[in-house]
Amino acid sequence: MITAGMVKELRERTGAGMMDCKKALNETNGDMDKAIEVLREKGLAAAAKKAGRIAAEGIVTTYISEDMKLGAVVEVNCETDFVAANDEFKALVENVAKMVALSNVSTVEELVAQKYIADESATLQETVTALIAKIGENMSVRRFERFKVENGIIQSYIHGNGKIGVLVELACEKQDPVLATIGKDIAMQVAAANPLFLNKDAVDNESLEKEKEIYRVQALNEGKPENIVDKMVMGRVNKYYKEVCLVEQVWVKNGDYTITKYLQEESKKIGADITVTRFARFERGEGIEKKEDNFAEEVQKMQGK
């Protein structure tokens, strides 16, 4: 059975019209992912979002060591933006980021079992629990990434008071002060353009084949002859790379440059190759949904029923 809630979710994830969403869900027996593909094939939807709706509150922040060889990005959630602005909560998040960077833990469970960096008489979990009791709102350490580099630097960027946090790792044999600026530029690019992959080689085969099939169906639906469909598919795949691969993207600060060209130009200036080796981008509440009102009831209310 196709519910009003399913139609609403598909609308929010694709931007397609209500009736088109309902038809796509009926056509795919309620399979959300297949319905998204159907809408894209018909040219009725934008590319499916990688993450779900953003709903949770909290803070994303980063920590970078003084020598810029070590860095971490963390997300700590709470229930309201009011608590996210609380000084004690903000201090907790800053300390969590520092704990991640200075430890070798690989899971949240391991992290919260560590002694709290600002008061070693308690674990991080005990500290969080105490703050929950004090403020009266649930909180949790959700996720983190930790980068460490020998030849190069770690740089970060925070957008929107902790809405988006980015960690970038640059490799370079020459230690030059300009690397900090370059790293910041790349981190801002990641925050703004939201690349899904570092480069073409990082695109997994499943994602690529799914895109190719969608582009093929789109071309055929447009009435293009079979003998030119393959060329159209490859053209659209190249466009896809430019949208989702960081080093293929157009640089947001200068539309005449791709990120690759920007790095090449900067490499010439310092006399050593500069490459992005990895990045992490956290968006607050990514994939977490809050409780919402029943969509069918909302429609009935609007109709006066």
C-alpha cells in the first residue's frame, strides 16, 4: 500500500510532483530507491541525495594540532538549537574533537569509554550523562574521523556555526606556509560543493553503472537513436564526474579553474606537487529524522476534513 507519507518522502528526496511520485511508487510497488530511478529516467527528478533529510540538532566541529599534522572532525548531537548554543555543550564538543585527534580509538564506543580530557576522574560517557542530567536534554557523540599525515598538512573548515565541518588532508614533500591557505580553500570547496568522491578512481562501480543505466534510459526516452546513445551516456558520465569528484569540480572561488588546475598552479609556485589525499565532510543531523506530523492528517486539515 502506497501511503501519503511515502509520497511525501519521495517528493522531498527528488523535488518531483505529487502525482508523479505516487505513480512512480505504484510502478515500483513502493520501493523508494527504484521509484527515484524511475523519476530520474523520466527526467522528473534531480539526482537522488546521498544522505537523508537533515533534522537533528547539535554541533559539528574540528580540531587541528599546532603543527597541522593531526586533525579530527566530530559530530555531537542534542535535541534543540538552544542547547547547541549552550557554552557547556560547545565546550564538550570541542573537547571531544581534541580527544579523537589525540587518541587511537576507531569507534564511538571506544571513544566514550576514554577518560574525559578535561576531567580524568570521569569517562567521556559519564561526562555526557552528567550534562544530560544538568541540562535536561538528550545528547550523544555520533561519529568522528581522524587524519594524520607526515608529508603535508591537515586543514579544516567549519560552516554555519557547526552545521557543516570539513577535514582535508594534503600531501606535499615541501612544507610551505601557503599549504594552510590551499587546504582552507579545498575544505571550503568540499563544504560548498559536497563532492561524493575524491577522484574518478574512487567512484565505485555500482554507482557508476547505475548512473550509466539511468542516462541510457533518459536518452532513449528522449527519442535518441540507438547508435548515438552510447556517446550521450559517456558525455553525461563525464558531467557526472565533474559534479561528484572533488578534483574534477569547478573551483567555487574561480570558475575558470578546476580543483586539479588550481592545485597544479599552486604546485608550480612552491616547486613541489600538492595533492588532496582524502577528505571528510559532516553535515549536522545528516540522515537523522525527527518525528514529523502525519502527512495524510495535514492534507485532511488543509481540506477542512
